[in-house]
Amino acid sequence: DPEAALLAGFASTQQFLLQQSGLDCGMSGCTAVAALLVNDSLLVANAGDSRCLAGRFEGNHELVAYELSNDHTPALLHEANRILASGGRIAPLEYAGRNVGPPRVWERNADQPGLCITRSLGDTQAKRLGVTHVPELATFKLTSGDRYLALVSDGITEFMGSQEIIEKVHKWATAGTMPHEVARRLVREARTRWKELGGEGIVDDCTAVVAYLVFDEEGEGEDDEQVGSKKKKKKKKKSHRAKGGSSAAHGNVASGGGDDGDVQQKQQKQGGRRWALQQQASALWTTVREALAVLKRENASKQKQVDV
């Protein structure tokens, strides 16, 4: 049960934090977001304002960023209602008689803890005010146009919008950059903007995980064996794979339908699919060539050392 597994993972992590000696989680916490590839869908679990993004190529080959998670802040009505129902208070920080910054979670009669998020791991003092470690779950149906997956902390999104992030991932990916290096570049770019635009020398946590989504579609064929007057056809098989680390997930994707009478529409769909697959193949081949070049240089260096 994928949903139960993700919920249990967040709960056990919360419990693990509380059991660490010397770690005070009373006024300290962390956001978390996870994405699980299940057959032809992504199951996303999020607690806090970290964000899960997918990059999808749509019909006119336009790259669109999809936000697969909500940023859990008091600005969301259902989040604010839970805080208020638990006895919490929502207000921005007051400084010198003026309201400063976003709305935050406070005790009813005290100026603490002042959290600007409504879900997190840790933050035990805020739990009685409605702040919870339980993630919000969402399911995202994948298509052949889905190409990229990015999980980022709020330090990344502070000065970069979701669309810009996905466009940067695409730019670096098509140049042959591997996913882990794309993640590093996102972090470096975010930290640079914090230093230039953040002020006061503050740089928020900048964390990124990037994966490339690969849509596989095997060819369709026929068996020689006949049953009655009909031939048995091999089923067309589709699957999504995530390339971004040391593991990949596999799953079947339901075959898409269409109107057999609308030849033009089918041709456009096939053309778009061919274009997407060509782009995937080009990016992956560039990545493979770069990896081979690195290995070749390493082997040459080792051989030189042996010769010496």
C-alpha cells in the first residue's frame, strides 16, 4: 500500500527525531517532500513548503512546470482552519508597530513559535497548535510528455519560480548534464541569488533532487499462432522509469485511446510522441557520451601513473 507506506515513513521519521539524545526538536524542525513512482503515476507526500515539480512537454512542444504539492503555509485556507481549530493564532511578525513578512503560527497569548509553515518534522512545541508532521498526499498521472522531476526546498523556490526551475533543468539536461549535477547547479544558482537578493547575509536551506523521467514504449507485433480466425497480438507495453540516482522504478502504463476515424489527430499525436522520444534519446545519448569520456580520461590517467 504505497499511501500507507509514505504515511508510515513520515511518522517513523518524526518518532526517530524525538528519540535522538541531545537533539532538541522543541523549536526546531524540517520540511520534507517525497515522490514515489507507482505504475503510471507519481504519488507525492509533502509536509511543509518544500516542493515537488514535474516538467511536461505538451502538444505544441511547450515545456510546462506542474506543481505536484502545496506549500503548507497559513495562507492556505484548509491549513489555517486546522491551526485555528487547535487554538493557534495566525498573524505576521510585528516589528516596531508594523507587520513584517508572511503570516505565521503563534500561540494564542504568546509570541512563539512564529512558524511560517503549518506542517513539518520536529517542531514539537507547535504540534499542539495544529502543526503536523502528517504529509499531504497527491497523485499525478504521468504521460509520454513528462520528462523531468525536481524535489526542492524553499531555499530554491525563494528567488526562482517553478517554471524557471524546470526550464533550467531542461537546458542542462539537453546539454548532457547528469541529474545529480543538475541538482548541484540548482543549489549553486539559488545560493547566488540569496547572496545577491536576500540581504542580511542570510542563505536559507537549498536542497534539490533531480530525476529524468523516461517513457518506454515497446513495439507491437503478432504471434504466428492463430486462435480461430483471429491472431493473438502482443500487447503494447509502456513504462516510466526515473533516472536520477542509483535506482530506477518500473511500472506499466495504461495504453491511451483515440478515434480511429480522425487520422489527422492520430498523426499529430504520433508526431508529438516521436518528437518527445527523439529528444529523450538525444539527451540520454549525450549523457552517455559524457560519462564514457570521463571514464576514458580516468583510465588514461591510471595508465599514465602505471607507466611512471
